[in-house]
Amino acid sequence: MTDLATRVDTARAPLLRRAAPALLGYAAVRALGLLVLAVWSAAHGKSAYTLLTARWDSLWYTRVADLGYGYEVRLPNGDVHSNLAFFPLLPWLERLGHALAPLSYADAGFAVSLLASVAAAAGIFAVADRVYGPRVGLCAVLLWAVLPVGIVQSMAYSESLFTALAAWSLYAVLTGRWVSAGALAALAGLTRPVGLAVVAAVWTAGVVSFVRERGTRHAPGAHHHERTLVRRRALGMLLAPLGAAGYVLWVGRRTGRGPLGYLDVQAGWRNGFDGGYAFARFVADKFTSFPSALAGVGLIAGVALLIWLYVTGVRGRQPVVLLVYTGVVLALALCASSYFGSKPRLLMPAFPVLLPLAGALARLRTSRSALVIAGLAVVAAVYGAFWLNGSGPP
């Protein structure tokens, strides 16, 4: 009886209190990653903070925050890299942080990512807790923290911000908060192109809910409540695509190419959607020599693992909102035609694929699961430091 009472009390506890162990564990993993990065970078004569805030895409975001849109780089081969490829929410927040506090745009981007990463961890816990319970929620957050490219969660990139908005939008759908779900989906659509996945999830869940309700008889006195719910759901669905659609249409008007303008911008970066053909060729080319063949085997194994985890979620009857979101994120990441080194970080928002692993980890004894997480945290911290001091995330 005591164990049962404890479980009931835990379920009734406020969400933030239930999430506290997961958030503390997440903070510990991220702190370890930053510490190892600082030591490794210092040993190689580099600045860890510069690697986190002033390299690769983070430079493009700060330029948007500082100068606005219109900056582009013309490469010798004729390609045009335009900053219109970068969605505006993170630069807006960087500009806001710069205006409100004595922070540079890069400092503000770093602060946004740190706060957003914690919000993302809380959102992941909320989703997993809602579907499977707090223990799985804790394990899901820690597994997300110890991803090999988890250091990106602390960079002035948009992955943490997008994951936070996506996770809380999915949670809002799961709890019937449709207007909040739509508003968060709209913000996610202003953050990254993959915001399409959140919009698709909200719309699919909304349509499924409408269909289910049409086939269900209700009590006579429930009509007013039903009409209110229908209106809120419809409003949420209308709000969801506004962010992504608004930015894409604005880019189209600015470039003079209409709805195709954003696709032209992406083409200038040699990025597009080809169903995975270019990625398949990239993997096949790895088998032209023995050392690179090992990388090819690793890539195939990684993709197979992702597909297996997704199928496991389908068989485990994950809520449709999670399955649609994850499926679109996986498809957009794996079937993009360029920047193959970016795929691990592009897959980072697909956190629901971790839920089957989190469930398996949650079934272990606490001492064993803690040992597994600790080992993975050390590996991720070392790899993250090595990665950022080397090729890094393009």
C-alpha cells in the first residue's frame, strides 16, 4: 500500500516538481560537457566560448541579429549563401537580449540556448511523463542529454530553441490545450524549416480528434463544452502554420520569386529534398576504401537504428501526434540532399525516438541505469570536445 500511495502522490505532484530530478541530471550532463570542452580547448590553444558562440551557423544568426537580412556570400563556383536561409526567431531573441542586457549578440545567443535547452529538457520530460510516467520521462531527458552531439544543445544554434517549442507544443496537444499548441507550433515554424513537423503533428492530431468526436454520442448537456473545444482546436490548427508560412512568403516577396523564393535560397546552399538519394550516394562512396568503409557501416547502422526505434514506437502505439512529428523530422533530416555532416544535429529534435530506449532503461535497477547514463555522459563530453575542436557542426 505504501508503494501505491507513493506512486499516486508522485502522479499528483506538480509537473515542475516531478521534472526536478530530470532537470538536475540534465544540468549535470551539460556542465560536464562544457567542462571537458573548456579543458580540451585550452589544451589546444582555442577558446571554448568562441567555439560555442562564434563559429559556423552561430555567426550567421548573429549577423541577422545585428544587420538584418540581406547579407550573402558568393562562392567561386557560383553558389550564393544568403542569410535568408536562417529563420528569424533566434536572431530576434538575440537582438532582444542585446537590447535588454549588457550582452553582445553572441552572448545573447548563448544565453538563449542555455535557457532553451533546459526548457527543452522539461518539455521532453512532460511528454514522456504524460505518455509513460515519470521514470521514463527522467530517462528520456538524460538520453537526450548524452547524445553524441549533445554539445550542440549548449551552442548559439537554434536546435535547443526549436526542440523546446516543439516538445511543449506536442505536450499541449496531448493535454488538450489546442490554442497553446498552435501558438507554440507557429513559433517553432519561425525557428527552423523543420517547424513543418510540428505543424503536421498538430493538424493530424486535430483531424483525428474531429473524426473521433463525430463518431461518438455525447450527453445532452455537453454541447456547449463541445463547441468551445471545437473552436479552440480549430483556432490552434489555424495558428500552427502561421510562423513558417509567414516567413516563407516574406522571403518569396523579398526575392521576387513568390512561394518558391525560399527554395531558391536553399538551392544557393545546395540544399534540398531528394528523397535520400544524395545521402545514399554519400554512404555508398564510403565503401571505396577500407578505413572509410567503417564509417559507411556506422552510418548504415545508425539509420537502421533510427528506423527500428521509430517502428518500435509505432508498434508500441505512441500517440499519433508523436509519430507524425518524429516521422517528418526523420524524413527531412535523412532525405536532405546536402550537408551530410549536419545530419546528427538535424536529428536531435526527434526526441520521441528515444522513448523506447528510455522505457528499457527505466526497467533497469536504478544503479544500473545510473551507470549507463554516467558512461554515456563521459563519452558524449569527450566526443563533443573533440568534435568542436575539429570539424564541428557545419
